[in-house]
Amino acid sequence: MPDASPAREPTYSVRPVWVVAIAYTLNLGIVFGLQSYLLSPIVGMEYYRWFQLGSLAGLIVGASLWGWTTRFRATGSVAWAAPILAVILAITTANGPTSPSLGAVTGFLSSVGLLALFWHVVSFPHRRLPMAVFNRLAKPTTLVLLVTLVAAFFYTRFSAQVRTYDLAVYDSFCQYSALVLAILLAIWSWATLHRAATEIFFELPLTVAYAIRCGGPGLSQLPSVGPVLVVANHACWFDPLFVSKALPRPATPMMTARFYSIWFIRPLLKYIFRVIVVPETPMRREAPELKLAIAALDRGECVLLFPEGYLRRKEDVPLRRFGQGVWQILKDRPNTPVVACWVEGGWGAWCSFFNGLPTKNKKMDFRRRIRVGLSEPEAIPAELLGDHLRTRVYLMNRVRAVRGTLGLPELPVVELPARSDVEEAVE
């Protein structure tokens, strides 16, 4: 198997997040100041007061959204707010901004979108910001807003034509410019944030059905960039959703072809989540999904793997022996950080094999308690990777140990089988 070159990590600056936060706070202040300066004489003070109330509500909702969901997923609100804002501005341009309620909705969506964009830029673990992101977004945004503010000031204060004869032309110019910018923002947001927008859409029913709580050192120590392999136990169909809820970055899950073959689910899995499909055949000479997983790691992605390769079937067997696939991946990429994960509460859920087949003989879940624990990232010791059985047992014990971070009773230590040629058991 050819060895692909590892993905290059971005260069980090020593600029702390609070410096960038101040810069973007000033940008937001300029935006609202410019809105006040330009909108109030055109649309009237009543409309603008409702616009301000909607903006305040949008800031509150946006901050709540940020506390409710993960870093990258909260930015999906931009992809939903921008098209709606474009439609509202189109109606405003056609009929005139006469309705105060329209001003409230416009202000609300503007604030939610701006706040999500703000957090999309400044929120990175370890309080570091890639220099390229700052150069591409912060500096140009500041420059454009300052130029716009100066141009608007001179255009409105020192042009007699605007004050007397061409106010309607200036009104139309502002409306059409805002509409064009909103359309461009809508196109850009769905082109770049479509996954975050999709995941935040599905989080609502997931939150209704399950009360998910996350813990463990991996929540804060998971690398924000570069390859990561997450290995977890597997008790129900929705385990990938539970683990993805805890991860602070997008994950590339490996899953069986059962759901991938369903016609209305396949586009989501293929084009949005880009899952790695594992064929449902017990004995195979080749495993192309392993090559795809290695390629994903080489691209710097976070790969989610359930090494058991099998959904839990018995109450007294919470963890089955891991397959060789995880060892083959790590053997080819030995320096990959591995994060062990334990999902508690999946066994007994509506989509588990508890008391029968999934979705059979069980009630649909409502606020079922799910706990997800993540360990600190760790590269597997090189001396273990020489033997597939020792590697698999080591990873099983790492996953088993994560239960302690959730306050769960410990499971028995997994020992090497007696028929192994390895003399020492992994403890």
C-alpha cells in the first residue's frame, strides 16, 4: 500500500483569541453603526427600533446556540440565516421596508448570522488562530468596512444631489447592494458550511429524543487540526450521532452498507458526511475501506471507527473483541493520535438489540440519557503495533477505561487469550 504524504498543518500565530475578538467586535460595531447611519433616515425610526430589538434577540439566541452545540456546528446557522435574509431583502426591495415586524426579523437573522461567522473565525482550541484565517478574513473585513463607512459618510454628507434630488436613487442603491451581498453570502455559506448546517438541523430531533452529556479529557485535548482516529464501543445504530455530538470537529465515520444503500439516506451520507462504507460481508480478502480511512487521515481528517464491527447483542457482553482493521490502519500510520471513546446508554435504546431487533419491542426514546466519554489523544506505542492481537487488546482496555471518566463501574481488564504466543498480558 503506497504511503501518502501527511497533510500539512497550518502555521499558527501567537495572536490570542481575545485580540481577534476585539477586532471583530469593532467590526460588528462599525456594521451596526453604519446600519444606524444609513437605515434610520431611509426606513424610518420605528422600523429601525424594531430592527435593533430583533438584533438584540438574535445575539441572545446566537449565544445560546453557541453554548448548546459544538464549535463548528454552530456556524451552520449562517447557512440557514443567509438565504432567509436574502428573501426578506428581496421583498423589502420590491415593496419597500414599511413593516416594523420585517425590520425585527431582518435584524434577528443578521445578528445570528454575524455571531455565527464571528465564532467560526475566532473559536479554535488551545486559544490559537491560524494566521491564514486571520489574514484572509479579519484584515480584509476591517478594511472593507472602514472604506464603506468613509465612502458612505462623504457620499451622504457632501453630495447635495443625494440630500435633495437623488434620495430615491440612493435608497434603491442601498437596497439592491444589500440584496446582492445577502445572495452572495447565502451561496458562500451553503458552499462552505453545508455540513454544519445539516448537522445543526438534525440536532433538534436528536436533542428531543436523547439527553446527551459529554465528559473526559478528550473534549478539550482533541487536536483541532491534523489526523485523529476515534475508536468507540457500539451498542446502537445512533452511536455515530452520539459521538459526533461530543466531538468539537467534523468526523468521517466508517459504517456498514446497510444504511448507505437506502436511497433517501445515501445522498446525505455520500455528499454531506462523506462516510466510509464498510461492506457487510464476513469474509473478504481485500478491504478497500481501510485504504479510504488511511487516505482520510492523510488529509488531516478525524476518522470515527467502531472496531467491534458488530452491534452489541447481549447484556453481559458490553464489549466484543476488536477486529484487525484498526490495527491495519495504525500499522500504516503509526503516529496517528488515537482517542478512545465510551458511549453509555445506547444499550436499551429504541435502535439497539435489547429485547429484540432494533426498533422492535421497545418504545421510541424520549430524553433518554446518553453519556459520552473521550480519552486524551495518544499514539499507540510502537512495540505494540508489531502484533495485531496486542494492539487490539490494548485499545479495548483503553476504551474500557474511559468508563471511569463518566463515573461508571469498571469492567474486567481484557486479557490476551491463552492460545496467544505473547507471554505477558496487557493490563
